[in-house]
Amino acid sequence: MIRLSLLIAVVTGVALAVPATGIAAKRPAKQLYVSLGDSYATGYQATGVKQGHNTTDGYANQVPGLARKRGYRLRLVNFGCGGATTTSILEQVGCRPDARAVGGPDYSSTTQIAAAERYIRKHRKRVGLITVSIGGNDVTKCASDPDPIACVGGAVQGIKDNVGVLAQRLRAAAGPKVPIVGITYPDVILGGWVLSPDHTLATLSVVAFRSLINPALTDAYASVKGAFVDVTAATGAYGSLDETTTLDPYGMIPVPVAKVCQLTYYCQFQDIHARTEGYSIIAQLAAGTLRARRT
């Protein structure tokens, strides 16, 4: 009887141990997700004309949940700073508290790139993903320039050079295998279609993104074997302006314009930032660059 009880205890112990060991082996290790960039990285959202704040509804906050479905356990560390340009991310010391991402680190005595580099090097074996959204503020001024395409053309070389340096520094800090994902923007200027009877600028903005801005960003990230996600395309900017739909309160407008009105605050508040749905598209694109793991 004693031997039988002992045998049952041993078998039961083995039976319980095997599933637990199997589950532990399949669970992915925790990794760090480092986000850099501007107010798109911080998840800024408008609450009115020239009003708004950083939120936890941005793409960076949504990526870990989407990455979990692909077999990753990511913890966000967000160095984003509202208003950042491709120059300031390399040269500006500090970021105002109200411009930092919610829960983001304070790097008041150094630049955004230097703070991120230091963090990545310190945790090099644990970093599983890096994303960057930068460049939009470099060309925002061109919307009011008499020759917007020439203005964008002049800004693009600086974007390409600066983002190239930024990407090289991130690659050196992270090592050769960590995914680096460059992110562009919805073409919010298309939303100007509903604000003015002159649709020239809205039409030209598509050309600027497709032929100038996005190719420059693509080249910069490709130089370090990073990925680039074309948010402009994914949010419908390259569709035909001859295809129309009806959207309150704007009436009949081109489908690409309607999409930017729905995904961003530009038509409503003349604000360039994305709504939660717009940020969701960016998050899906970024998470989609991760190779799915078997669990």
C-alpha cells in the first residue's frame, strides 16, 4: 500500500511538472521596445484648435499588444519629444516635461539620441525593437511656402542626412540584429481640401510624400538594414482624387481626403496628429515588421 501511494505521488509529480516546464519553455522572454521621435511617437492628440496633450493611445503604446500576438513580450521605453525635428533629435539638449511621452524618461542634460543610445547600450541584450518617427516637423513650414515643392525639396536633403546619422547611431548602439523601423506620416495636408476652394496644395502634398519625403526616409533606414513603413500609403493618400464619397459635415469629397479627415484631426481642428484609429494603423504596420514566432 505504501509502495502504491509512493508510485502515485511520483507519477502525479511528473505529470504536473511536464506541462509547467513546457509552458515556461514556450513563453517568450521579456524584451524592451525603444521608441524615438516627435509628437507622433508621444501619441499626441488634439482636443481643440491649438489644444491637446500626449496620450497612451499613440502607436508606440499600441505596438506591444499587437506584438504579443506575434510571439513577443515588449515593454515600451519612449524617448519621443513633441516638436522634434531631424536636427533637434541629434542636437537639442533635453525635452520639456509637457512634450515628453507619458511615462517617458527624463533626459534633461542630454540629447534624445544620446539618451536612447545610452539606454540601448546598457540593455543591449534585451532590446527587441526600435521605432523612429521623425521628419514631419522639418517640412511642416512648407505648407505655407509660396513654392511648397521647392521648399520640401530643400528640406529633404537635410532629412536624409540627419536620419541617416540617426539610424547609424542606433544601429551601432543596438547591434546588427535588432529591428529598426522607420515611420512616416499620413498626408494630413490632403485635409486642406475641405478648408479651401484652392486644392493645389492638397494635390501637391501627395507628390511631396510619394516622390520626395518617403524615398529619403526609405534610403536612410535602408542604409542600416532597417525597415520603413509607408503610413502615407496605408492611410489612403495615394488613391484617386477623382473617386468621391460623402462625409459629414464636408459633403462630397475625394476618398483620400475623407480618409485623412477620419484618421487625423486636420479637417476638424487643423491639427496634424492622428486619432486613435490612425495611430492603430501605424502600430499595425510597425508590429507587422516583426517576424512571427512560434509559441
